[in-house]
Amino acid sequence: MNVAIAGVGQTKVGEHWGLSLREMSLQAIEGALDEAGNPKVEALFVGNMLAGLGGQLHLGPLIADYVGIVPKEAVRVEATCASGGAAFRSALHFVQATGKAALVCGVEKMTDVPPREATRELVTAADAELEGVHGPSFPALNALLMRRYMHEFHCRVEDFALFPVNAHKNAMHCEWAMYHRPITAQDVCESKSISSPIRLLDCSPRSDGSASAVLVPQAQGIDTPVTVVGSAAATDTLTLAGRRDLLTLDAARESARLAYEMAHLGPGDIDVFELHDAFSIIAVLSLEAAGFAPRGGGVTLAMEGEIAPGGRIPICTFGGLKARGHPIGATGVYQIVELVKQLRGDGGGNQVPAEVGMAQSIGGVGGTAITHILARGD
Amino acid sequence: MNVAIAGVGQTKVGEHWGLSLREMSLQAIEGALDEAGNPKVEALFVGNMLAGLGGQLHLGPLIADYVGIVPKEAVRVEATCASGGAAFRSALHFVQATGKAALVCGVEKMTDVPPREATRELVTAADAELEGVHGPSFPALNALLMRRYMHEFHCRVEDFALFPVNAHKNAMHCEWAMYHRPITAQDVCESKSISSPIRLLDCSPRSDGSASAVLVPQAQGIDTPVTVVGSAAATDTLTLAGRRDLLTLDAARESARLAYEMAHLGPGDIDVFELHDAFSIIAVLSLEAAGFAPRGGGVTLAMEGEIAPGGRIPICTFGGLKARGHPIGATGVYQIVELVKQLRGDGGGNQVPAEVGMAQSIGGVGGTAITHILARGD
């Protein structure tokens, strides 16, 4: 059974001081349900990382009540930064297991977290007893990977800058992106050092937002159906010290391998790739893990212009985490929303020629990876 | 397809000052895998409520790594006090959708939470903006229900005391129970008032523990198979003020109704019921919601001795949340472990005659309810 996506919805990403978590969720879910023609949904899967740390767990019934689907079941799925992808995969299993329609909603309200606490909260994605206890921030853990990459492959900070430059350029045409501001490689290199060698403009921003999709057991009756042809998740050690190779995201590689296998496809078949560019280095390693470049070749791919629209593998076509914004638990669902728009031909100024697309949601510094392959048609 | 439970494992419930969250999980998972003959499992679903508030999210890969199943997928499911039941239901969907074996592991380490913070953390199960902001503790919200029940049905604190008395009596024979100490109704009534009319001995204790089960797509090859014949989840408003009727747990009623429907069974077919006695009042309302007594009749059922082993519907046969203990995110999985033991005839001093059993996991003050019906045989 190829589960289809009958509708998608999303809020603008940004700093939503005037909207609560449940209000953002309602906007996204109403959008998705409207597009889908308001089908009867039997379950809601919520992707969220941080709300509990701010005093609100139990988002399943909270949101189900606010959008008016009580007593339907509703549960939260958490895999830190991959929570959105994980919630989508749970919804997929629900539809496959029961033959009934389901909603997925990713939501995060990072402006509820004071900046000082955010550092402490984001590092909950790492191993608290073995890494967190030594005091690294979350960017610092990613900086270790970037430093190693620069050492091993003799590249420079400005080589990585091509990723945020591409993301900001793509976001110019995306109405729900957080930033509509082109940046240059020089801007990136001259921006504040966050955790050397990571600069401010290598980092995705703190964002609020919510995205949603309606999953149905069959494509029948949908005008331009988009179906899920591959889905897989994998894990790696949380601690970087436990890794086989610091520069291979093994979970990303494994989840991509399994998703390709399920879809009977390979990297050469993917027309658009929404990857998890939380930091420039993660974009690079994701491209390599998903088979678009050899180990050490991700940066070269960008230097050759292949990640831009019209290139061999366009990434972050609506701005990615860097410029569309990264409302953590919602991000994996934004990726799905954006793939659906590309595959339907609804991409507007961001449209790339695409019949098959891939989204990859990464949790922590690669401890979790969840890959989905979507295709136009039933 | 009737998914079967091939093995179960659990730690003793108690105050495990010397064991970390991952170490407890390992004990439970190793027990379950050993019993199941160490099958290849393809996924792990973790039920946990509070670890994130203590600084550790991302339990999926954390535990997957510690038990040695990386790169298999692993994710955390959260529905506050119903997280264990929710994780079990997610594992069930995974097995049904993929035809592969899965692990579920519920785990909670409440001794990591200082008592003063615990009050703040537990109320994250309620609606922070509409209830929490007014300052109630979690017991206080449950006390409102008990007060209303006493008013409407003219019963007394001592009538409710029969539930903790039964739980403590049953726990005497349970090696993994937190308490091995019989109590009397007088003890309950004379214990400290927590949130009037709730007394200390009406409350389940703060506990550490972990429980696990292995789910496989078929019962073939299992000596005494136990299969999942009914599974359903439902929601209610988080706010008590939003409820249709303060004394009906609508989510519990709906999830029981759907589980009965799926199993083609009714309350009369259930031989043993592991219910969510987080507070005495919730045990009463659960019995009513699941159809074992009419509205207002739950207390009477206890007074007539029908909840004890040998009664019409034995509950909390290994001590329940009250006396086995309530390691929150693990509790829903402990209920499954205990049902499996009853249905296999492995109940030891706690054995009741049983071919069909039901477990019900409740989140918050009934915002989530998840019901499973298990049966002996394939």
C-alpha cells in the first residue's frame, strides 16, 4: 500500500510572539485539512522537542482538543531535532496498520525559551552523562565535526559558506521562510564566531512554526497525488566518541539505504533533496551519507554549483533549516510539505523539475536519522 | 494479524539510586530478549515522561546504543503517564505495518527529580496555560474529581481506601513490587492529607523502574503465546473545565469501547484488569469507564469484594500503580508484563484464573487513555 499525502499546511516561520503553540498548530492543521477536503482523520501524531522543558507535555490531547478532533487518539513523538520526521513515520505506520487517515503536526515555539536556557535545552539531544556533563553547547559538538572535516579534507570556512548562501537565495521566493535576505560567502565568514570554526551564519536560527500533513491510505480521489514510496529510520551512538568514523553520519547513511531499498531507487533517481542543514557541516555530511557525494566530496558538490536549482541535486529549495528557519520539532514536517509542493508542481518561484524527492530529518548530531522518499503519482 | 508477545522483562520497582536510566532499561530489555530467545528486533519504542526535564531527551538512540541494537531505529513516545501504553501501541503499529519484530521499553527515574521540582514537573501533564498557571498540583486536580464523586454519590474517604488496601495486599507476592507491606483502610484514612480529600496512601509513589516486551508478527514458535487482540487509544480535553462530565473518563471509555470492538469482546469477557490507579479515584473511574460498573458504582464494586483475586474483576493483581509502584513512563509496559504473566499462568502467588486480560494506561487526569486486550493462545 502506497500511503498518499492528501493535504499540507504550514505557518510562516519566524518569531511568533503573538501566537501560542496550540494556535500555530491549528493554523497548520486547518491548512492541511482544508487542502485535503476535510476528510475524517482517526489519529494525530505531534512532533515536538522542547515544549515539555517549558512546562507543557501531553501535546497530543492539547492540540487534538484545540483543533476539534477529540476523542481521536493523539500522541507526541520525540527524537529531538528529528521529531517531525519521526512523527511523520509514526503516522505512516498508523495508516498502514489500520487503513485509516491520520494527521501529523510538527510544532515548536522557541521564543518561549529564554536564550540563556536554550543552550542548556538544545544539548539535551546529546548524551547528558557522557557529553553534556563536560559542558559543550550543541553548536560546539557540531564544530568538532567541521574542524575534523577541514583538517582531513583541507578545506576552508568559506567553502562551507556556499550552503547558507544557497539556502538564503532559495528562501527569497518562499512566502513562509523566516528570512528574505540574500547573503554572501563573505557575510558568512565575517559573521560572529559561535563555536569555532562555526560562524553565526552557518547556524540555523531559533524559530517558531508549525507544519502539518494529512496521510490517507490511498491516492484515489486526489488531484495531483504524492505518495510515500520509501521510509526508514536508523540510529547511531549519541556520543561522538562512540562513532566508527566522525565524518560519516552512519544513521543517515543507513536510513537512506533502507529508504532507497524500499523505493527500489537510488541517489540518481532523486530530483530534489530536503536535507537537515542545521549547521553547514551537517548539510555536507548529509549529502555524503545519502550517496550524492563520496566521503569528503560534499563541499565540492556545492563548489560545482550542483546543490542549486538546476544543479544535479537541488537542496533546501525553500530555504532549508538555515533560511526557511528551524522550528525544531516542526522541521521534519516542513520538509515533507515542501517536497509535496515540488512534486505537485506547486513550488512557485522555488519550483525545480521533480518527480521524486527525498527528505531527511536528523536528530542531535546524527544520533537519529529518518529518511522519506516521496513520488508524484499513485 | 494477531501480534504476539514473545518475551517480557522488568526491573524491581523502587528507589534505584545506584542505577541510571540506561542501566534500568538494559535490565528490562535483556530480560525480555532472553525470554523471547533473542530474536532479531528492528525497532525500539521508548515510553518516558520526565527524562527531558532532567536534561536528557533523545532516549531512543541512547538506549538503543546501550543495549547494542544500533543502527536499528529507536524513538520516544510521550503521553505523560500513558507513555508506556502509547509506546506499546506504536510498537504494535510498527509490527503490523512492517511485519518485523519490535521492542518496547518503558522507563522512568523519578529519584533523579528533586521532590520540590517533581510537583512542577508532574503538572506538565495538565494544560499549562489554562490550568497550570493557577497553581494546582497534579494531586489537586485529581482531588477535584474525588471531591465531586463523594458529593454526588454520598461516599466517604474510607470507601476509596479499599483500593490501596487491595493493591498492597496483592503486592505481597510480587517480587518486583516497590512495597511489601499490608495496609488497612484505617492506615489510609489516617495518612497525611496531600490534597483533600486525597490522602498519602491514596497516591501511587514516586518510583524508578523499567519494563520491556518483545512484539513479534506471529505467535508461531512461542510456547505459551499471548496475543494482542484489542488495541485503541483516545483523548479527552486536558482541562477539567472542558469536560462533558467531570465523573466520566471519556477517553478511557472510548478507548475501551474501541478495544472491545476490535477484539469482539465485552467487559464480561475480561478475567483480569490492570488499571491505572495513580490515585484511588482514578481506579474507581476507570472501572466505570471500562464498563465494569455503572457511573457511581465503582466504589460499590470494591465494597462487594469484586476487585480482589477471586472477585468478578480482579484489578492490580501485582500491586498496581499504588503498591507495585508507578515509574511513570514504564507503568503502561509493567501492566503488559503483568498481563502476560497472568495469561501464561506464570503469576505465582498472584495468579488468577485468566484467559483474557485488559490493561489501561491513562495520561494526565484522563486526557489520554490507551487500552489493550491480550489473550492466551494465537
